Amino acid sequence: MSLNRSEQAQTRDELHANLRLSRFTLEEVGRALGWDTIQTTSALDVAGTDPRDVWLVRDYLDRVVAAAGLIPLPYSTLTEHARSNAEAWFGLYDVDTITKGTTP
């Protein structure tokens, strides 16, 4: 699944909006996912990163926003419908497996 420039920009904006909503820092997200700042920034910016990382950060942010009792903002490209295609094309990481069940 390859995103065009417009989809990349929209996804970046949506990820950053949910990051703000989560009230987590970039460093906290990276630590939870076992990433350094460069990998976290790349995933959040949808910039030259493994698409599985983009999906993982999306799923993690959705999880922590929901755990705070809030509703995650929707995604225009990384939809549940697109998830099945992404899973078939390159496989996806599971949030619980990566965080070892430590997400709120």
C-alpha cells in the first residue's frame, strides 16, 4: 500500500492530531514501541519508514486515546477497510505484542 503525497500529508496531520489528543510526548510513544526518536518521528511524519510502523503508531495512539476515555480522531486513509489490504500486502504489527500488553 503506497500513499501518494496528499495521502501522506493527510495521514501525518491525523497522526499528529491524535498524538496531541493522547497528551503523550513523542518520546513516550517511542519508548512504548521500543523505538528511538528518529524512528518515531519518521512513523508520525509518514516519511521514508516501513508502512507497518505507520500502522503501529496509528494503532498505539488509538489505544491510548481510547484508554483516556476520549474518541480518537478518524483517519482518512488508514481506515479499517484499508487494514485488511495492508495486512495482506505486508503484514501488520500487533500493538499488544510490541508493547507486551503495557498500553493503558
